[in-house]
Amino acid sequence: MGLRHASFIARTVYVRNNNIEEACGVLNRIMGREGLFEQFRRTRYYEKPCQTRRRVNFEKCKAIYNEDMDRKIQFIMRKNREEPFPGCS
């Protein structure tokens, strides 16, 4: 499977040349990307309400941090700058 192949089409994984291991790996990657494993691990045991609040607040903070870092990286990586490498002259 290369990058040019569609990663998932209606949750269908094709088995090519009877290569079941590769198909299972693709399926695991798809399920991991969609967050099914995390959801399964969370619902496996009871999560106390205070733990749920901590987890949700952490996920919110992480999302805000990642969004801010992405914005900063896009700002640095823009191509229409006068000085392409600021601070390295």
C-alpha cells in the first residue's frame, strides 16, 4: 500500500494477493486514525467523573496547543517573506 492508494473506502479493506497480514495492518491503521482503539480502552473500565473531567480538559488544552503551534508553523513556513530565514543572517 502506497500513499497513492486511498486509505479507506467506505470502511472496506481490500486483501491483495492473499496477503492477510498487510490487510490487517491497514485495518488497524484506519481504526487507530479514527480513534476506535482509544474509545475501546476508555469504555473498557469505569471512568470516574473527576477523571473524565480531567481527560476532557486535557484534550481541550492539547487541541488548543496543537492549533496554536500549527498556526505558528504556517506563519514561519509562508513563502512570501522578504527574509526567508529570519534571524540567520
